[in-house]
Amino acid sequence: MKKKIIISLSILLGVIATALTLCFTVFTVKTVDIDFRTSTSLEWSTEELIETAEIQNGQCVLFLSKKGYVANLEKKNPYLEVINIETVFPSKLVIHCAERRELFAIQNESEIIYCDKDFKILRRSYGTFDSSKDNPILLKNLTIKGEYEIGDFLDIEEKGMKRFLSSMVENSKTYPQTLGFCKEIILEKVYNTLSNQKEVNMTMRTFSDREIKILNIDLYLTRKLNYVFQGLPELYDLLVTNGEYTVEEVNRCSLVVGNQITAVGNNIVQTDELYIHIYLDGEVIESVKKNKN
């Protein structure tokens, strides 16, 4: 019996020794590659990126904690988005990444903070900001919490804004088209006395000088934007074709998109049915109810 135990322990120790040998010889980091999944407008140095990741050759790839490498890369390279770090056995790491693009310019007193879709700070400057179709959207009244520096992700109260670009993309608006459509966004925190809830409203001002107001951006933002893009061409069909208003008056119209409200028991709730109000000079001239698709 003792002999069998000794043999079993010897085999087990041999397996462990072999595994440890493989971990620190064969399965160690020998090569690190950078793979950009998007086109880039900046010049990137592969060597510098690998250096900022602080990945040490010779580490066992089986037990790497990659979160630290991602944090190093993101912090030291503000315009870099790390998608993931792939392990290619036996000894290679591939850093899959993308180039972040400026989406918002936040005027914070005399400072301008340039952020991407995730509200990562890409750069900062001082002065005033003039929005054009080729530069970021001016974002006003954003609530920023805590201290921040370049490379940080802003801690913001208006969480729904983090879905803004993805909601535009789902409505077939690319990043350049989004910049070319929206000149500035003004946020407004309100208390809805009907539903007894705090909400964030968003007013978009387009480069054609039209105001589009989305009520409660935390609820069905993608669908609300979809109804906006449906409603814009319908303005002319509803108003001009019917002969009630001139083209000049239609061009002055603004849109408001919100949720229908209904009573459920003793509570007032917002439903998934939406409406579009068309305003001219502060008065509602048309209402269009949109059922859930």
C-alpha cells in the first residue's frame, strides 16, 4: 500500500513539475501585437503602446490579469479604446483596439472638455467652442461629479447620454452623419408631476436651425429618435401638402417626442406608446401618435 502511495505521489509531483515548467517556459509571453479594428486618423506606435501596457515578457499567459493592462493602455492613451486582449497560445498576446473619436464638446465654465461616446476625456482646452459639421457636438448642462483628468471616464448624472451615439447608429446615422445633423444638445433635469419621477430631457438643435426635444431620454431613446427621423419628412406632408402652412413656417417648426401616460391602479405610468407634437411659434399645431413597432 505504501508503495502505491509513493508511486501516486511521484506521478502527481511529476505532473505538477511538468505543468510548472510549461507555464514558465512554453506558455510565457514572448510576443505582443496590436490590432486596430477601425480606421485611424492618428499616428500610433506599436512599440509605445506595448510599453504603456506594461506587459512583461516571461509571464505565464495562463494566469495573466488583463484588466491592469487595459487600464494602463486606456489611461496613458486617451484616444485608444481597448476592445479586448486575446491570448494566442502558446506565447502571444494580441491587443484588439479602436481609435476613439470626439463626439461631445462640453463647455464647463471657461474649459472645454472633449469626450467620446463613452464620455472618456480625450483632451481639454480653454476658451469658447464653435460647433461645425466636422467637429464635436456642443453639449450643455451636463452634470459632472468629482475630479477628472485626461484619460478618465467622466462620472455623469445623465446616464442616458451614454446611449446617444448607439441610438443614432441604430437609426442608420453614422458618426459623421450624427456630427453633421446635430449642432448642439441642451440637457434639462425636470420633475414629472404626472408620473412623480425625475427625468432628463434633451433638446437637439440641428444645423438647419430646428429644435427637437426628446422627453425622458432614459426611456426608449432609440425609438424616440426613430420617430424624429420619420417625423421630419412628414412635416411637409402634414402641413405644406395640405396647404395649411407655408414652407417658411414649416422650417420654423420644432418637434417634441414623449411617452403616452396612463393610469395603472393608483399610479400614473409612462407607456411604450409615443407621441410627436409639432410646434410653431410655441403652439401645438399637430400631434401624431406612434404605436409600438
